[in-house]
Amino acid sequence: MSESALAARGVNKRFGSLVVAADVNLTLPPGARHALIGPNGAGKTTLINLMTGMLRPDAGQILLGDEEVTALAPEERVRRGLARTYQINSLFPQLTALESVTLAVCERRRVAQTWWRRLIAYREEIEEAHHILGALMLSAVCHRPARELAYGQQRLLEIALALASRPKVLLLDEPAAGVPREESKELFAAIAGLSRDIAVLFIEHDMELVFRFASRVIVMVGGSILVEGTPAEIASDARVRAVYLGKATRA
Amino acid sequence: MASTTIAEPRHHLQAQMRWRWGEIAFWLATLLPFIVAPDYLLLASQVAIAALFVLSLDLILGFAGIVSLGHAAYFGTGAYAAGLISKWGWGEPITGLVIAAVAAGLFGYVTSFIIARFRHLPLIMITLGIGLLLQESANSASWLTGGFDGLQGIHTWPILARFRFDLYGYTAYAYALAALFVIFLGARRLIHSPFGLALRGIRDNSQRMRAIGAATHSHIRTIYTIAAMIAGAAGAILTQTTETVSLEVLGFQRSADVLVMLILGGTGRLYGGLLGAVVYMVARDQFSGLNPQYWYFWIGLLLIAVVVVLPNGLLGGLSLLTRRAKAEP
């Protein structure tokens, strides 16, 4: 097994004169639980878009395991084990939770092109989808269309969809965005309970959640990585304090 | 709901694809023209052809969200292919139908590579362009198509070497209805397959489809090819039952009409398009009898009224009514 599940090597990206990624180097080891933090506009979501192929870097490489995937389309990267969720829900509003996840399982198993067999004949796929939904406490609502689910349940369905592709690496863009504090702890408990075969990188603003669930923290500012370390190191880092409490210290 | 068993999720999906009484009643009702309106069988066969054409558009628009303003290109390809086969000496209808559908499907497959790369407004322009391109090509290739005068010398042999195409349209309607029913069964199977689910996924959120690793482009190429084949089959039946083909089969008017029928009836539910075809064709027949020049006025009014009052079309309105009737004891 290689030492990194996902890596960015010297990744650069600019929109016109705005630099959104400046020589970013990042390594996510297998089974990692890393948090990506930074002020708004630091380029965190952009970095996820670059790594998943939604954006193409101007320079640099993205490595998934040992394989370079810089030129691959997003769906190709998903098939190789790189999944993501979105900060703003991006679901299939009219499909039920079970249909949505079954669809993702069928795509992974390459049976979604079959039009002459009934969906219900795909017993294993449906059961697997049901199992994923069960693990995220969604069994009871699995026959509701995604648009009718409660907001917190939609956030969980986001994760269920990503898990259905059996990822080796999972990038979670503010998984608890908009979720009440109590529920977001449950949500993170579900994330923490994911198989250790999956490397997880999550963006999160709530420092309590970050320090509780991340083994390492990466801090991004202005398109580049400022510092990386354990939660304790980050908490005591003067530069990080300056970024987050800049105004407060000056006052 | 706490004791959800493993079998239960499948049962719920199974319940969705069971035949409903309304469906059985619909198909029994398609036999009525033979008994109650034998004078209208030719119209009935036109309705069945239109219904087949709408069905094909519903598969791409209603299920995969591909808006087309040039769907007549495939209808016309099928119509001309069937006409040419017959003109060149092979008038057997069923093989002619299959060959014409394959020809339209081939054209659909070739064009699907462009279609799969676009959505929304650019797609409308591209499909419109394909339609115009093909119509003008057929117009200028008059050595092949007969150009403005239409294709002459088509003769359709009796079906199964037994049933002649008669003046009253008995055979024509039976033939068109049988083809519609068989193809409908195939379409119904398709929408309840994993592929049907993937199409609904593309319609709902094509970006997210990429993020679950879906082969979105390949799905779109497949459904577009299938829809082109069905449209071609509809065109072929028109040629075979009327024994003429004119440039009008490729016209923009036909592409617009089929879109109107689908939206009138309701997209994404198979039966919506069928209902829309019946209402539209019968209304056109009646209105044009009353007022030959201005009948599109009434169609325009009907279209606006339906879209404003019933956003999910006539069938959406019907299912809303039945749900309310069930809710009130």
C-alpha cells in the first residue's frame, strides 16, 4: 500500500488575477481523519474542486494512491475511489433516498446501463443501498423523495450517496453546514464511525468539532496552506491565532 | 417502521411498477374506435402514430431532461427509409418498420455524440439545427426523396401476407395500435430498469450524477438512440399506412406539435404523452372542421390554459383529482 491515499503536488490555480490555489502540497494518508480549516475565501472548496476534477489546475498534479489523476474527468476519479459531498445540498430531489443510493450503487457496479431488466431484480444493489441508509439512520425515511426529507437527513443522504461509490478517499465539504449543533455532533459521530479503510478530509468551521474528530488539521489562508499539525499544535500556533483572532489581538 | 426488514424496500419499489386499473382501462379503451367509431379509424391510426412519436420524445425529455425542438428529424428519417425500401421493391411492412427504425436509430446515434455534451438552451438550438439541416437536405436531394413533390411509388404489402390496408383504416389502426402497444411495453420496462433510474437522476441533477461516478454521456447517447428508433418507427408507420411521404414529415411544425402534445398531456409519465396525443389530434380534427384557417388559435389557447392551470399537464391534473377524491371519504 502506498503511503498516501490522496495527494496534491504543487497545485496552482488562478481565476484571472485572483490566485485561489498557490503551490498547494497536501498528503492524505490511508485512513486519515483530517480537517481542512481556514477563513472564508481561503480556497478550501476550490481545493476540493481541484482534487475531484470539477476544476482543472493550471499547474501541479493530483495523485490518487499511486496513480496520477490530474487529467481524469470527475466521474473517472469517483470510479477510482475518490468521492465528495457538497456544502450546499446537491441531491436528486424527486428520487427517494433509497432510489438515490441504489442508483449510486448501480453506477458503481456498472449495471446502470441495463434497460431490459427490472430494477427490483437487482436485489444485492438494493440491499446494499438499504444497508448504507441504515448505517446513517435513514432507513425509516428511505421511501421519501429527497426534497421532502428534513434538512439534517438531507445532509446524511449526501454522505450516503458518496459512500455508495465505496470510496477510498472521502472529501466532505462542510458536512454539518446549517445543521443545529446537537445534530451536527451525531452527524460527526457517524463520520467518525466510518470504516478505517476510508481516508476522510473534511472542511469545518466549528473548532470544537474539528478538535474532537480530526487527528490532524490543515489550515489554509489565501489559497495556500499556512500550517499543518495535530489539533494541539494548531491550537497553540501563533500564526493560526493571528489569522483567526487577527482583529481581536489588534483591538 | 422500526422493524424494517430486508425484503421491505424491494416491495415498495415493486409496488410502483405494478399494472394499475387505470392503465388496463386505457388500453381497453384504445379498442373502442373499432366498435363505436368505425368511420374514424383513419384518424385513430393518426392518433396512434402521434402517440408513438410523443412516447419517444417523453423518453428523452420527460425522463432524461433533454429538450428537443428537432425531433421530427428522426420521425422523418424513419418515414423516408420506409418509403424508399418500399419503392425499391420491398413492401413487407414489419421488416420495413424494423429497417426504418434502425436507420433512424443510426442517425440518432451519430447525432447523440453532440447532444450528450449540451443541456438547456444550447441543446434546443442544436436540435433545432439538426431538424432544419435534415429538412433542407431532403429538399435538395430530390433524386432520392422526390423533393417538394414527395416520394412516389410506395406500396405496402398486406400484413403477415393476409391483412390488406383497406380504405376505412381497419388494418391501419390495428397495425399502428399493435406497434404502439408493443413499443410501449418496452418503454415501460425501460423506465423501471436501473437505466430508467439513471435517466431520472440525469433529469434531476446531472452534476451530481458525475459526482457519483455515473456514465452520464453514455446514458444520454443510449436513450437518444432508442428514442430516435421509436420516432423512426412512428414515421415508418405513417408512410406505410398512407403510402406517401412528403417533406412535411421532417418539418419544424411536426417537432413543435409533438412537444405541444407532450406538455399538454404531462411529461415524465409515459401516459401523459399518449393522452396529449389523443386530445391534440382529436381537437385538431374538430377545430379544423369548424374553422380550417384558425384552428391553431384554439390549440394556442388550450396550451396556455393547461400550462397555467395544470403545470403537470392533463394527466398531472387527473391524478391530482383522483388523489383528492380518495382523500375525501
